[in-house]
Amino acid sequence: MLNCTINRSGKSSISSVVFHKMPPTETLFLESTTRITKDPIHSFMDFQVWDFPGQLDYLDDTFDFDNIFGELGALIWVIDAQDEILDPLARLHSTIIALQRSYPQVNIEVFIHKVDGLSDEYKLDTQRDIMQRTQDELADAGYDNVQVSYHLTSIYDHSIFEAFSKVIQKLLPQLGTLENLLNVLCSNSGIEKAFLFDVLSKIYIATDSSPVDVQSYEICSDFIDVIVDVSEIYGYDRKSDQAGTGQISPPVSPGAPPTDEPEQSPEVSSVIRLQNGMVLYLREINKFLALICLMRKESIERQGLVDYNVQIFQTALQRVFEIGGGGR
């Protein structure tokens, strides 16, 4: 993924908050990006986030265009919604046109950033203005059907994590399979909403097909923070599972007799009952991923069934990533 825009738009702050757990208030002290930085991210899949200084014109002949964009999955263009937008828009349009000529498969993601201090009406007006200007400019250049996604973001709420979730999901070839597996899990376990989270970044890489409610996503995301904080205090070093292969134990039916196989360290799990009668259920899938489900209290009364179905889902998920080559 490539982060681009002009200086002081907030792209370095975004990377620091999402991938390095920096508190948003501390990003005020970050210096402007002065050189190209490559940030390798090691999680359920390995990828790099490239941060480009705003003053560099990478479309100039002095730069190797193919080396920069040849293996790119997504271009993230950050626009400061509280600043003048014409210059970053002009550079965005030039970049999109250049990509359409050589690498039309690259996903174009526009983050309309720093919207936390703006009214809802102004946010939507700014988004409409950016979308219309971009559409008109690309049409004048002869590109009428370019797919450009727009996200209203801020590092001071969950919007930046949700935007990155949608960016990452487009890069996952297994996304359709993951969604189907989550749909089956929800229908057989009485789960109302399920998210598959990357614990490191709080990005959800997949969810079931029901609409994503912002409040549901926020409470599930905050649940990860609670679990991580508690684990840092009360956690312990567990033995590596099966020589570090990441393999999991086969599912065991509720009530089945114990086997003679050596006992393995159990995955982290947690259940929180909310005041509104809903229940949050978390289950560690592997050291990178966690499943978080939102269900009614009647469903968790059959927790043995839920645990068994989640273990079946866990086994299927491992096979999906093994076949797709994306698992770790």
C-alpha cells in the first residue's frame, strides 16, 4: 500500500495510530515525512506501507514509475478536509490517470481526513465536491469507469480503522470464502454479528454479510483493547504450538470423552455480558487473528455448541489460508 498526498495532511499520523498503537494526541509531535519510508507489517499476511513525502513528484522521469507502482495493491490518497483541496486533488487526478495507463488494477482509496472537527453537513459537502471534481476530471481525460473509493476518516475515532479494514479486504482473495464461513457460523450459533479482527491493528479483515453497524464495530474494537491490556498484566508465555506451525487442535464434540493426546495451550477466549442484554464473545484464532461475535444472552446459554462451531470455523479458516497461500 502506498500513502500519498501533500505535506501535513496526516498520512504519517494514520500509519502510526493504526499500525504502531501511537495515541492520537502524540501524533502532534510527528515531523513531516522528508523521504520515502517503507513500513513492513507482519501479521496474518505480510505487506508494506510506503509513505511518500508530499514534495516529491514521483511522476517525474527521474523516478522509476514501474518500481514504485509495479507491485502496488492499493494507493491511499489522504486529503486534509480542513485545508485547501485543489492542489492535492490535481495531483490525485494526475496519479490516477498515470495508473490507468500502466496499472489499472491498483485500488484507488481516497481518505478525506481530519473530519472530526467538522459538521456532518460540511463533511458530506466536502465529499461530494471531491467526488464530483474527480469524476469530471477523469471523464475529460477519457476514463469514465474508474473505481475510486472515498472514506471520511479521523484518527480520533474508529473511522480510520474501518476505512483501513475496507482497504485490506479488497486485497484479500479469500474474502468471499471468509464471509461465507462467517455466515454459516452465525446461522448455526445464534450470532447476530461476527468480525474477524487482526489484533495488531484492530482492522477487521472479514465480517458476515449482514450490514455493519458502527456501534457494533466500535464496541468489538474496544473489546480487543480490553483483552490486550488485561493480557499484558495477567498473560503468560505459552509454548509454541506444534513446532511453530500455527496448527490447531481438531474440534471436539461437546461431552466427548477425553483423549490420550498431549494437552495443548488453549486459545484465549472471553465472554462479556452487556447491560442491554447482548453478549460479546471473543475467541483467539491464532496469534494474529481473533473472532469477536455479538449475540443475545439466549445464544450464549448454549456455549458448548458455540465453542464447538467456532472450533470448526477455526479449522476451516486455517485450511482456507493454507490453500490460498496467505496464512501464517
